[in-house]
Amino acid sequence: MQSDVELLLKLQVIDYDLGELERSKEYLPDMMNNLNREIEESQKKFDETNAALEEAKVTQKNLELEISAREAELKKYQQQMMTIKTNKEYDALVAEIDSVKNEMAVKEQELLATMEQIEKLEKELPELEAKAAQVKENNTKQLEILQNKIDSIGDKKAEKDALRQEIIAQIPKPVLSVYERVRKGKGSTVVVSVKKRSCSACHKALTPKLVQEIRRNNGIHTCESCGRLLYWDDDNSD
């Protein structure tokens, strides 16, 4: 027949496992949300870069058309130079030519910048596409694993609850009452070993008499400082 301490230690392990299952119901969905967010963000980065590339190509085409129009306009003005008859007409035409040349210079600078942007985006796009695909593949595998864990929580909890009921049926009610009271106040760490003649949880020194009683497994004993249940572990207590 198992001692009360042995039963309490088994109960403590089961209660810890049940606590982990409850906590996993909270953190597993958070982990899944983070994985899905990574997939969305990597895909969004690729989509935004692709859209920027397409927009830059449209801008390049428009600038090329505008420059061609200015070149045609400049050619027309230059031909007109052959037919002008007065200084006033000449000055006016020179002003128009200078204006067109200035516009062309601005557009050519914009075109150069746009072409550099296109080159940069075209280099980035395959890398972003590959990264998005890799993130999706890796995270999808992790999502499947986490979903399976979530789906199995109910069965695992039912199994642990059944085992818990079997154990507490063997523990005297007064002892179980102390255990539950301490667990409510201290959390999962209820039953702790004596270590170097002190409570291994709060490190409070124990009286020699209490140490001897615990060593003889003479009933259930609690730490006067923290209230936890104490037991003797031959491997770690000295």
C-alpha cells in the first residue's frame, strides 16, 4: 500500500499536468496567431513590393512618353528657328526651347530614378517570394502540430481527471484537505522535500525533531514558515 506522501506526490504531478493543459488552451492559440501573422506579413511584403514594381513600370512608361513628346516639341521649335524673321520671335522661341529642355532634364532625372527603383525591386522580389513561400511552408507545419495539440487537450484532461479521482480516493480526507488548502495558496508546488535539513521551497531551517519525524515518515508534516507539505528524499535530503 502506498504511503500518503507517495500518493500526494503523484497527485501533485497530475495537478501540474492539468495546470499545463489549462495554460496550453491559452498560449497555443496565441502561438498559432503569431504563426499566421508571420505568414500574412511575409506575403504582404511580397505583394507590396510587386505592386510597387508594377507602379514603377507604369511610371517609367509615362515618363518615356512625356520625354518623347518633349523631344518632338523641341524638334519642332528647332525647325521653326529656320523661319523666324525678327529678334522678338527669336527670343520667344529660344525661351520656349529652354523651357522644353528644362522639362526634359527633369523628366530624364525622374526616369533614371525610376529605372534604378525598378532594378532594386526586381532584385528584391524573388527573394521576398522565396521567403514568403518558406515561411508559409514552415509555419503551416507548425500550425498543424499546434492544432493537433489543441484537439487532444480534451482527451488528455479527461484522462488526467480520471487518474486524479483514483488517487484522491486513496488519500485520507484530512490529508487531502491540507493539500488542497496549500495548493490554493501556493500553486502547483505543494509537496516538497527536505534539503540540508531545511524546506527546499522557502529554505527555512527545520527543527531536529521535525526532521527526524519526517525521516521516519511519521505522518504528514508541514513547514512552519510556508505551510507546504514536507517529505524525506534519501537521495537529496542530506
